[in-house]
Amino acid sequence: MRLALKGSTARASAAVSVSIRVMGTPLKALISTSSVGKYKQTIRQHMQRFARVTNGHSKKIDNHVHMVAHYTTWYKFAGINSAVRMSPAIACGLEQRLLDVGDIVKLTEQYEEGVRSA
């Protein structure tokens, strides 16, 4: 669905529904749109590919998806959150130690091997 804005040539697209796999047992009382908004703002600030006006990023959607996946993995498992002084994965009990980039590369290689053999 496309919606033309009155008095403007700009167009807005309908929202796209995305399904995700939830890990663990999140407390529904702590889920809010403000935390999601904060996370999206952090992504925009850390990954300039979302703020660029030029074509300085990859034009292939697959490369973009992989970059976002790598960044999200780093942010959740290797990046230290200043509020809790640990990674979000450690804070919620998904991981016992802070991962580094080498660990993320190994996870990527293991995933690609699984995809190739399937």
C-alpha cells in the first residue's frame, strides 16, 4: 500500500511485519517501544550506512543484511553497555564471557558450513 501525502510528492510505504525468534523468557512488563527506539537509534549512530546520502555502502541487499547481523551480534555479545558495565548477552544470562571479533568470525564460519551442508 502506498500513501500519497497531501501537498507533497513524498510517499510512505505500509509497515512490513517481521517475525523473530525470542530467546529466553523476557518479562513482558519490561518490554517497551522506548527500549526498541533506543536500540534503533544506537544502530543508526554506530552504523553510518543508515545515515549516508551517498552510495558509499554496498548496493547488494545480502551484504547489507549480513553487515547488520554482524553488527547486532557484536553489539549484543561483544560490546560493553556502559549502564550495566557488561554486554547485554551477559547481563541477561545468555553468555558467560565477553566475545571478541574472532569468536564472531568463528560463529559466522560455523553458520556458513551448516548452510552449505544442508
